[in-house]
Amino acid sequence: MKASCTVKENHIFRRMYRKGKCAVRSGVVVYCAKTNRPRCRLGVTVSTKVGKAVVRNRVRRRFRELFRLHAGEIKGSYDVILVGRGRSADMPWAKLEGQYLACLRELGMVEDRP
């Protein structure tokens, strides 16, 4: 993932937690805020409570792949923060993807499917 597509600055994460919209599921928490940038940016955070480094890195990779696969469906330009939860480490891919898309729909970032 390109550096221009990622959020890494702590002050942006704090602003998103404070002022961004939020959707929560058992495997993922999604924070988002509308921006004027030409493309969406992704930030991922996973607590040490989720597991050791290998487990946390696996969760980060899964979240980056979810974002990459569904970035074209997001309407507009947003900063998106994905927060890993304990269940996201061993959750089946299809269930994690469903929860991610449900969060995006709840936040109004993608079109509702019939």
C-alpha cells in the first residue's frame, strides 16, 4: 500500500476517535471522516490485547486486504481507521468481510445492497 494511502500520524488518529463517525461489530470497529483528498486513506490499529506480534500483524494484513478489495465501492473520499478486536484474529474471512461491509453501510460510505 502506498504511503499516500495510509494514515500514520497520531494527531489524525486522535482527531478521528474524537470527531469521526463510528460503527462497531464484534470483529472490527470502523471510524471514518470525510476529507477533501483525492482518495481514501487507511489507518489500522491493533492492541496488544489481541495477541502477540504475529497475530497482530495477521489482523493488520487482513484489514488492509479488506480495504483494498472494497475501496472502489466507497463513495467519496474518507479517512478510515480500522481497529482490531480480539475476535478478528481467528474469525473466518467471510464473516469478517461481512462485518466490515455492514459497518461501511451503517456509516453511509457504500450503497445498500438489496
